[in-house]
Amino acid sequence: MPETTPKKPAKKAVKTPVKAIKTRTARVASPIPLGRPVEYEDWMAEEVCWRIAQGEPLTKICRDDHLPHCATIYRWLIRFPDFCEMYARAREDQADTNADEILSIADEMPPEYTDEKGRTMLDASFIQWQRSRIDARKWTSAKLKPRKYGDRMAVEGVEGGASIKTEETGSNRFLEIMKNMEMTKRAG
């Protein structure tokens, strides 16, 4: 009679959890890292800067799960000089992108509608919305790249100090305050 060795019972395959399972007693570790990335990676830095240059706000970019939080980006600006330079360049490019968008927004024709009397009119709320979009882009461009898109200022030497004049009249509240301070200084 041939001897047979007893077979061991087959082990059941155990699936590894994809996400962490939270129970009252234990927490099973996940093979996939959870949470946002915090380590500096060149590809992440390049994507952030590319999207900023295309006109996307940083807060919107950082909503993506594969990119770090805004606070992490600000830490990277302090820790990595190369990223800081790349980010500054992206912000300047964002100003140019905003300026280009102004032209396309201004060229959009507002929708027309016909009122009950048969008159064709333009949608005033659309025009106001477009004006707000243009103003936001102008302001942002002026702050990001003031030498190119900001108000032009001329500094003149005056006895007892310098005075500031702008080429645009009454457009800048800060300069009006400065003028008032200069006049008060001369009177006193």
C-alpha cells in the first residue's frame, strides 16, 4: 500500500485594504498613502507654476488632491530658492495672461434680447459682469507687474522734499493721500 502524506488545507487569500479601515479597536494601515503630498517634487512645482502662469489662482490649484495645500507651497517658497524664482516668474506671466484675457473679454458681444415693445437691447447685467471681470484682471496685473501694468508715476524734486505726480488724474487714492500729506507738511 502506498503511503500518502496528508495534504494541508489551502490558505484563503487575504485582500489588502485599499483605504484605511477605522474600527473602535484598531486601525489597519493602507498601502496607498492618504492625505496631501508634502514633500517637494519637481513635477509638482512645475505644475503649480505652469497653472499659475495660465491665470489660475493658487487656491484653486491647491484644491486638487494630487497637489499640496497652499501652506505647503508657501513653505516651499521659503525653503527652495529655485522654486521661489520659478514661482515669481509664473506670477509675472500670470499678469501677462490676465492682460491678454482683458482683450478677449472686451471683444465678447453681449447677448441681445427683444423687449415687449419689440426693441432690441443689450443685456446690461452681462455688460456689468464683463466690466467686473476686466477690472479684476486689470487690478491683478497692476499688482503682479507694476512696472508694466501699474499707474505711471513721475517723481519731481521740490524744495524740502519730493512730490509725486501721476499721469492719470484722480485714479489712485494712495497718491491723493500722499498729496494731502505733502500740502499739510508745507502749510505747517
